[in-house]
Amino acid sequence: MMMLKSKSAAILGILVLPAVSAGCATTIAQSGAGNEVAVSSAAMPSSVKPYPLIEQTLRCIAETHVLSGKTFVVGSFADSTGKINSVAQGATGAFVPQGGSAAYITDAIAKAGGRVVSTYFGAPARAIPAHYAINGIFNSLDFGDPFVADVRVAGVGPTANFGWAQLSLSIQLDVADSRLNRQMSMIQRPVRYSQAGIGMGRDLSGTLVTGNVAFQNQERLQLEALNGPIALGVADVLMKEFPASGARCRRIVAELFPKS
């Protein structure tokens, strides 16, 4: 997995995410009642703190055994942001990883106790009966106006650069053979970037001396900004599809979802 680094200039050079189109497979019965699709939303804080809570939730779902014998088809993660990056250091044309984020879905389902048929590298040579198809889509990547300050007195003074991006993704749980949608979760994730330093431009004994020393702080966009939100969306659709797990485990990540 490649990691994008932001450029030292004003706007953050940030990431992007791909979305999942699940492959084909046969299916069996489904859990849950009713025909309405409940679409929930959550805004992830710009902090790594909640991630242990998401891991704990997946382990809690596994302990309920609601996914025992359940098979999920996972394809590549789709990128619908339409945002291209060709200027940031290490950029290869897109802000978010193309397709490979489906691995986070596979990891989350496995931790929750389910079985996964991966179609990222193509359809399996032998058809395997599956109950569900689970897909992911990076819906939007919006950049906020950066704040830049350069305050120097007599040629010496502090410099600062702050910016952010807002990423949204959706996780969709469908019946594998009919593609009938069962559950949907929308996740938002702010990603923050900051840079602070000191600049100098002075004439020292007839010699012009200029320079700038700066320190940058940007979250690891392709891990922290993607892995947790995708896993949270997977946990959300699983807990809605299997209410027994929701009743026991949703309290762990309740703070990450808006109060209804």
C-alpha cells in the first residue's frame, strides 16, 4: 500500500479512496426483517483514538456468532470522487488507493467472524455459494480553504500553514445473487494537515541571509483515514442486518454516530 505525503506548500496533498463492486456468487437466505433500507451516517473524529473501539466492536460481533456460516463476496473498492492528484510528492494520478481498499472490508468481515470470497483478482475458478455481497465507494473528497500565515518583523518571524479535507465513503450490503440492497452506511472522515515554522530574511553585515525551517504534521491518510472508517461502515451494516449483534455491540461505537 502506498502512502501519499503532502507537499510543503499551502494546500494539503491528500488522499482518496476507492469503492467496491462485488463479484458474482450464488446466495442463500438472508437475515433481518422488513424491506426498508436504513441508511445511517457517522462522522469520524480527526483522531486515532476511536480505532480501538472499532476493533473491539468487530470482536464483539464475532463473539455473538451471528456470522457463523455466512459467506460474503467482496470486489474492488470504487472511487467516485473524480479527484486527480498529479502534483503532490509521490502522486500517481489519484488521491485514494484504487481498488485495494477492499482489503479493509475483507479484514473487517474476517474479524467479525464471517467468511470472504475475494474477487479483486478475478472471479473464482469454482463458484462458491454466498449469502451477501458487500461493496464500498469513495463518494466525495472535498478540500477546505487552507489557512496560511507568515508574520515577520525585521525579517524574522513565525510561519504557519493549516488545511483539511473531508472524505466520505459508503458501505453497502446486498443479497449476493439478486443485488437487492439490505443495508447502507455513510461515513465521513476529516483529514487534517498542519505546518509550523520560522522564517528569516535579513541583511547580516552586507550579506543577505534567508531561510525557513518548518515542521509538518499530517495523518497517515491511506491507513488512518481509510481503514477505520471502512471498518466502522462494515460493522454498522452487520449490526443492522443482524440485530442480535447490534443490541450487544453498538454501544461500543455509539459515540461515533450522530444522536437521533
